[in-house]
Amino acid sequence: MSTNQNNTISNPQSAMAGQARVVILGAGESGVGAAKLAQLKGFDVFVSDFGVITDKYKSALEKLNIPFESEKHTEELILNATEVIKSPGIPATAPIIKKLVAKNISVISEIEFAGRYTDAKMICITGSNGKSTTSLLTYHILKNAGLNVGLAGNIGHSFAAQVATENFDYYVLEISSFMLDDMFHFKADIAVLLNITPDHLDRYDYKLENYAASKMRIIQNQTANDVLIYCEDDEESKKALANNQPLAKTYSFSIRNTLKKGAYLHEQIIHILTEPNNQFTMSISDLALQGKHNIYNSMASGIVAKVLELRNATIRESMGNFKNIEHRLEHVAKISGIDFINDSKATNVNSTWYALESMTTDVVLIMGGVDKGNDYNMLKDLVKSKVKAIVCLGKDNKRIHDAFEDDVEVIVNTFSADEAAQIAFHLAKRGDAVLLSPACASFDLFKNYEDRGNQFKAAVKEL
């Protein structure tokens, strides 16, 4: 196999061969995993990435002898596809996608493709906020209970690669709206809808109803034998479900109301009831995950566990010893009595709201980045009551200044994690918290939210 150079095609001759041809757009974790599975199933496979393919994924494709191209889309090698599997990051408005649609070539997600080749039970978790935490907690509970379970989707290793190489009985899948947009026949055996709040509206014509409709695809193809779990306290979820009557058996969760089935909070105790006379209870003080938003996440995971009839002792132990993910309200260090907290995964306003809501001290808030049509109004009350200064971390901070100039005395612009950490440290005093919770995507200054979080942590350790 020839070595792939920048802007060149690796092995174009074999790319033209064969009948049933699968073209994969995007050579990241999901794309390379899909290529692996497609090759295993006997398809003629070609991978095309408009960006630079990392050495890790180039090497993986070369080892499999799968032809690929980097930094371009060659139309004659793509528009002859039987089917196209696209990365969730590629919008429907991309020119190559428009051309595929015009030719009536099927464009699907990795999840849709891989779902055809496994009989495992699918536990699919979506929502604007809390997906990763709830997916990891659910996986943690199921694994501790001895179930043969995989974790995939928007988290962990490629679903398709696992279908190709593993034989799991269950999958916990974190599913984004972008993935749902390219899912058609796939079915969730257990669907979890955590919440619907404005996010990614730039991909949905800046209309919340379009984004909500995308989230509702989590229940498509469900039957009366399947399960839907949703938040009773989330008005947008309830509105969307009213417009898309679910066929599945439903369980809801609430911290405001007592429910006859599902999960509710009463006198600081979570109660989960899926079957009569089979109740699970746990004090919220014993939960590994603290904060109001994490009560919701724990309830959702707990209902999944009870639906699967796992033992109460296992659920209780797992909910008590779970360790949360990196970049989500992650404690970095305490320096001169100031707590530094990395919440870089907060890429939308609602995530930042949850982070501020969980704070019990005065906060120096580091926020900013690529604004996805954010409405900062929902943060104003929390900013007024808890935030003493805002440190902007992004190329264009005008909308943050406009939103909060009447609510905080100090708003400072910075253009690197080092600068942001140093200025925040000087603005904070003993007993305060410096919170990186950007409410924005990271692509203006960083590779991704992980890179942003890692640079912040490194900067804090240099203080």
C-alpha cells in the first residue's frame, strides 16, 4: 500500500473496484470504525476526509489496506457510492452531501450502519446536557452487575469497530442530535431523553423546534415492548413528546413531584419504582455525583438499571462509587485557598447554568469561544448572585460583554489558557472558585474541548 501524503489519494485503483460500495466521509473514531466493519462485511470501502487525517487513524486504515484520501473530497470516488456513512460533524449543507442527496445516494450515520450487524440490546441516551455522565454511570452500573456491555456512540471507542470485534449483549450509546439526524431504521430498546435546551441551533436554522424534532428521533421505530425514560420537569421534552406520541412504555423522573412510576425525590431520598412492590431508595448524600443536575442523571441511570431488573445492592454500590468524566466539573487544584474547576465540556449555556448552580462560593468564571447562537439570559440571575468577575477566553467576546456588562464589575478578554488562568487567579481571593465553564465551542483557539481543558489544567499547575 502506498503511503498517503497530504492532499493525495492512497490506493485509488482499489477504491474504484467492486459493486456494493461504501464511502465513509470523515476519518475519525467513528469513520475508521465504520470502515473496519464495512470491510469485514465484504463491501468495497473508501474513506475520504476533507481535513487532515491524524497519524493514528492513517496507520489504522493502512494496516487494514483500506483506500483513503486526506484534505479533499474527490467527487468521482464518492458519488459512485452505494451508500455513504458520514461523520456527525459534517452538516447536511456541506456541498458533497447536497450532491449525494441529489443523486439519491443513502447517507447514514455510523450508528445506523453498525446497528444492522448486532442483536445486542441498545440503551440510547440523548439530551442537551448530561449525556456523557449518564452514559458512563449507566455503563458503570451494568458492568458492575456482570452484564456483557459495551460503551460507544459519542463517547469511548467506535460502535462499529466494537460490533466488528466484540460480541456484547448490551450497548450503552451516547447519541447526539447530529447522529440522530442520520439514523432511520435503528431502534433503541431503552431510550433516555434527559432534556432539551437550546444547543447547536446554528445547525437547525436557529429554531429550537427543529432541534427538538431531531432529539425525538430517539423514539423512532420503538414499539410497545421498548422503554422510554424522560424528565418530567423538562418542559421542552414534554412538549416534544406531546407532538410525537411514544409507543414505548414510559417512565419519567422528577425532583419536584411524587410519581407513581419512574423516579422522584422526597426528603432528600431518591425513590425509583418500575414495578409494584419493587422500589429502590438512596439518599442523595450517598450519591457519587453531587448537584441538582446529577440527581437527574442518577435517576435516569437508576431507572435503566431497574428496568433491567438489576439488584438494588449493585445499583446502590455503583451510584456511590462512580467517578465522573474528565472536563466535567473536574477539580484541578486548590491554590492559595482558591479552587480551580475544569468544566471545559460545558459547550452550551445550559451546561454552564448547571455548573454555576452547583457552586457554593463566589466564582471567577472563565467563558467564551465559538458562540453557537447562545442566549445568555438564562445565566443572568446566577451570574448576578455568584459571579464576581468574568474572564473571556475566545477570539470574539462581544456578545458576552453585551450580555453581562450590567451584572459584573469586571469582564476581561484573554486569548490563551495561560493568560485566562493567571488573570482569574489574580481576580479571585481565598475561598473563591475559578470555574472554566465556557458555554461555547472551543474551535477558535483550541482543537476541541479536551484540548481546552488540558491546557487550562496545565496552566493552573504552573501558577
